[in-house]
Amino acid sequence: MKCLLLACTLLLGSCMSLEYDLDAVPIPVSAQSAPATANEVTPFQLKAKHILWVHGALGRSVPNVTEMIESVIDGHDRIAGLRITQSGGFHEWLATHLSLTTVRMKTVVIEGQLVRD
């Protein structure tokens, strides 16, 4: 029974949610791929860390998704194919579990296509 409880604690220790609002982005954003009629399509990928310190008691380091997206706009007309994922690799898993889940870490990946019409 103790082993089951310990296993559940370790597995649940890495669960975190990321909240973001794209209303402030000054150009239209869509999850659909760019149409073939677009003049210029440039793929982009951004990465940042999402860290929860001591189960949130000491705060959290949340990447500003809107600000990150605005940093790559650079005169484009819209963003297509936007995907935002949060996952943990081996280093994040190791940091989370060596700290006994007091520091939970995930990598946030923002991918999409910058479109000029």
C-alpha cells in the first residue's frame, strides 16, 4: 500500500497547467495551417520553462506566451498553425524528482507559421 501511495505521489508531482490569453496579440491567430495561397509562410518555434516552486507556495515562473508570440511577429499579417505544448524531458523529470517534487519543471514549446498575405 505504501508503494502504491509513493508511486501515485511521484506521478502526480509533475502535473501542471499553463494558462494563456491570446486576445492581446495584435494580429489574427489560428490553429489551422496556412493556406497554399499565402505569399510567404515562415515557421517558428519558441521554448521557455514553466516552473512551480514548492507546490506553488513560493510562486511559479510562468512564461508569458503572448509576449513571446509578439516578439516574432515582425511585420507579418497573421499566425497560422499555432500549437502550444508543455512537456518534460529527462532533465525536467530529473530536477522534479530529485527535489522530491518541490520544484516542478516543464518545457513550453510554441510552434506556428508566420504568414504574409
